[in-house]
Amino acid sequence: MTNVTPPFEFDYDPGTIIYGRGCVDRLGTVLESRGFERALIVCGSNVGSNSGVMDPVTAGLGSTLVDVFDETTPAKYIQTAADGAERIREDEIDVLVCLGGGSSLDVAKVMCLVAAHDRSFESILEEIEETGTVPNPEEGTAIPSTVVVPTTLAGADMSSGGGIKLTDQPAGEPPLDDEVRSARFGDPRLTPEALFYDPALFETTPDSVLVGSAINGFDKGIETLYSGSLSPITDSTAIRGLKLLRASVGALDSADRSDADLDRIVTGIILVQYGRQTSIIHAFGHGLSFYYPVQQGEAHGILAPHVLRYVFDRVDARRELIAEGLGVDPTGRSDDELAEAIIDAVIEIRETLDLPSRLRGLEGVERDHLPAIAAAIAADQNLERNPPGLDPDVDDIEAVLKNAW
């Protein structure tokens, strides 16, 4: 590892980050100070019926709240986004309050894109099916703003892009042809205006959801450190975030979890996603979650150790920085020994959280699907941010999947 800082350029503005217990009390005040008058909450039905979440959020919004759109699902179905876009137009909404997990956040962002287009949803969908990408409105077109209130630990909150599905049903085996079943989207105008991290709201989320989402967020810290877009600024936030998560994430599945544990975990998730750069682990996760009824966290728990072993076998991947974040002492260890110690630390976290360890245990995933899953992973855009020098082909990817089977 070199101590010389390579050239870098850093320009990142994820919106105002507001953290603290009870901070959602300020939602309406913050929105009004920024000129917003008509807010629509976007969430799933479980969150929408959870008074422990909804009561403080609606009270905080006060007179700025127009209505609630509680129709998002883990499927992240594009038709849901189209229905929500219609609500934006009908109710003259100027800001969406994205409440819940990554699925609701992604659907809300696509709602903004669809609502800003001056054409039918059918024509937008035709373009998506041809290109695999949700088209952005013309430059200069105003789109509704977003405010994010996360209640899971997936770490998708600060992103201006993501993925959306063209079906609301698990598709099963990924296609080996050019059929488009999911689409990517991204537009700088989707960057959240503000993000409210209230640990009290995370406490209302079922432990199983928090546990599954936590490993997804945790991996963002690892991937930011070894990605092809390096910055000493994001190195610092990722390392500090990993340290907080490593020290506290095991408490998620404990009856003795304290407020302080969750506060540290939420802070860690904020830090690991600041300027995040998702890469090969997330590409593997998408290869499963886009086609099967699998939570991304479950996929990450199974695959991350195997993907990391593949990565470390081929490139350095800044393993000393990752070790620092995970609290692994490099003293007296060879490069290979340090890599194995990092992998062991990730496995320990998975086992502490009681996440599955083998692909064969996932619903709907069959061994003869692995070539199709590998092909889907090979086409994932996250591979564009792989560690320098890492260029896996389909055979490499399938070999990793077989090791995880």
C-alpha cells in the first residue's frame, strides 16, 4: 500500500443531514424554510400503518402534509412509481417525504422522474424496455424535490440513482437474452434536499429487517474504500463508519440492545454512505435480489466473503484500510493472511446477525440457474467501479457463485 495520495477531485452534496432523536419534529420547519408547501409521504403499507413511525412524522410535517402514498413494496415496481407520479400531479406536490427503506426511496425517485416528463407513461415505459434505463427529463426541467426519512440500515439514502423493476413478481431465473426486467436510473436532480436520521424511528422497524439491511449498508463502507473512485475524504468517513458498525452491529439481534448501540449504528450508516461507491459485492447482490424474493442483506451476507476472497486473490484492494475499519491488526500478517483476517471478520458479523450462509438455502434459487445469474451480474453497472485492475468475466463470476452454493 502506498502512502502517496493520488490525484482526486471531490464534489459531493447529498443534502443537509439532520441527526438526533426527535429530529423529525423539525420536518415542517425545514421544508417551509426552503419554500416547500405541499408534501406527500411515500412509504409502504407496513410503515403507513405503523403509528410509531407515522405519528411523529405527520406531526413534524404539520400543515405542509397533503397526503400519504403508502403503496410501495419491496418489489420496487415501476407501475407503483407511475401511480405515485399521477398523485404528484393531481395534488400539485412540490416535495416527497421518502419514509422507510430503500425500496420506498427508489420508487419515490422514479415518481419524480415520471412526473416531470411531458409525455405518457406508456411512451416512457417503451423507452425503458429498449434501453434498460429510466429516461431523465430534459435539462432545465424542474422535478419534485425529495426529503428522506430512513427507517432501515441499507444506506441507500444519499444516492441520486438506483434500480426499479418492470414486474411486481419475482421473475425467477434471470434471462440469458436481452430481455429487460429491471432498469437503472440516475439524475443529479434526485439528490435529497435533506435527510432526517432519527434513531427512535429505526426502533420501530422489525429486528429482522434491520439485521438484513445492516449488512448491505456495512458493505458500502468496504466497497467505498476499494472502489475505482478514491478520495481521502471518503476514506475517512468509510473507515470511521466501519469502526462504529463493527463495534455495535452485533447488538441489533440482542435483547440487551441499548439506545447508544442503535445511535452508533445509525451514525455508522450515515458515514459509510457519504460519497459511497458501490462495486462488485453490490453487483452480486443485484443478481439475486432483482430476480428472486431475496432481501439484499441476505444476499450480501452469503456472497460478501466469497466475493472478497476473489477480489483479494487478484488485487490489493486497499486491504490495509479495510482492516483498519474492521479493527483487524495487520502487524505480522502477510498480504494473504490479512485478506483472510478481513474475510473472517465479515463472516463473524454475518454469523452474529444470524444471516444465511449458502445460496442453496434461498427461495427459488436453483444450482442450474447459476450461469444465468452470473450473466446478469456481469451486466451490472456497479462493476464499472471495481477496484483498479479487477475485470471479472462471466466464468469468474460463476465460479464465485459455485463457491457460495
